[in-house]
Amino acid sequence: MAKISAKGAVITIDDSAGSPQDLSTDCVSFEIQQDAGVIDVTGFGDGSKNFIPGLPVTGITFEFLYDTHTTSGAYTVLKGILNSATSKTVSVKPETAGETLSGEFCLDNFAVKGTPDGALSIGTVHFSVMGGTAPAWA
């Protein structure tokens, strides 16, 4: 199987006004977590642990460059949506010709980090599903 580069990944996140902002150039890395939400149904007589799928769990983790551009920089967008009472659409298209994962999420956290001899960056940023509709690939 051929290796596929993530250089063409497209990352869009709604800002505080609900307008999608392209943060692709500020994104250093991303990770999409998908979990079956397994439920333990092991009985006393079972010879090993026994599980069934539960509700799916999806999360997205990013690392961004520190960009304070007036309206579309990663820092500006993320600062504006932290603690938002409304969900924000987050979309990740890992490769140019592939599908896009899109859904309604809330920003769990974000932090600015840096060292005196290095550049500022935004540390680990995590989004969790907000609302009853699971994110979908399309």
C-alpha cells in the first residue's frame, strides 16, 4: 500500500460567530480518535472478558501554531470558542482525495506554550462531540 501524505489535510473550525475558518496552515498535527464505546457484559461463567459495542465515542486532538491573525488565526478562533454554550462544526479532511469527518463539537481545552528560546505554540487542543448526532465521514 502506498504512503499518503497529510500535507494536503484541510482543517476547518467554526469561529465564535459560527463562520467556518480554515486553520489548515496553522495545524501542526491532528489525531481523530474513534472508539466503539464497548460495554462489559462478562458473566460469572465466562472464561474471559466479554464485550459488546456501545455508543461510539469520537474526539479530535490538534496542535496548532500560535497565530493571532485578526479573524482567522488559530489562537483567535480557539480563544473565541472556548466555553461556548453552542456547538461548533469541526471538519477534518486528512487527504486531498479522501473523505471528510464533520460534526458538532465543543472545545474542551487549549493552552499556549513556549520556551524563552523558541516559538510560541498552542499545545494540545481537544474537541469532544456536543449534541446527540455523531460525527460522520462523507
